[in-house]
Amino acid sequence: MKTADALNLLIALEERVARIYFRFFRLFRADPVAAQCWWDLARDEYGHAGLLTMIRELVAPGADCGEIGTRLWSLVETVEHCEQEARNADSLGRALELAIHLESSELDALGHRIVESLEADLPPGAGRTFSTLGAHHGRLMQAADRITDRKLRQRLESMLGSIQEP
């Protein structure tokens, strides 16, 4: 797969994830903590899409992205599944489960990988936007604290603990 094609797909996936999070913002905006979490997550995902759009302009025509291309297709399935599930998510717990599933996917890691591969052409720290996992983790933890079901909250916290930085 060509790097420009991989970037096009990553941009589309980042925007789709942002729309999921924005849907959750609208759904839970009566809860200020949860609403802020979803707003910030959507903003970060749109930021990733914007950065990747800028980077796409720097990619040499015909550049090959290596093994990243094949790994992208499993992300398409993950995002499509989460989009379908998000349409029916009516509880904060279910929304958080979907967000954790998305955050534990390779989406940010692959975006970060492409940014790193073009590092020589970018200003220092250009890929910093993909280093938001700690912030995302914290936001999701704050929202999970709103869950009154102790077992569900513990499961969400356990899921959050298993997410790795790209």
C-alpha cells in the first residue's frame, strides 16, 4: 500500500472515531464531566486527522508504507464495529467500553509510526499530538468514576490499565 493511500485511510478512520466521540458528547452533555471527556476526545481525534492531512502533503509520490497497509484493514473493521455499537449505546458504561476498545486499537500507533517515518521532513515534536494516550486515559478514568455499578467501573478501570502507549 502506498503511504498516501494509508494516510487517506488513517485520516478517514480518525474522523470516524471523532464522530463517535462527538455523538457521545451530544448523548451525555447533561453530565459535565462526561461531556468534557467526549468533547476533548473528539477534538484530539480531529487533531490527529488534521496532522495526518498536513503530513500527507509531504509524502513522496509512490512511497510505500510497508506492513502498515495490511494492519490498517483490521482497524477498518474495529471502527465499523464501534460505529454500529455506538448507534445503540445508551449508557455511559457502554460508551466507555467502546472508547476503550478504540483507544486500545492500533489507530494511534499506526499514525504515530507514519509520522515517525517522515520525522526528517517535520519540525521537532510534530508527532506529539499522538502522545495523547495519557490524557485520553485520564479523561476516560474520570468519566468511569461516574459509573455507580462497582463491577462495571472496576472492569472499565482494568480495561484502561491494559492500554499501551504507541
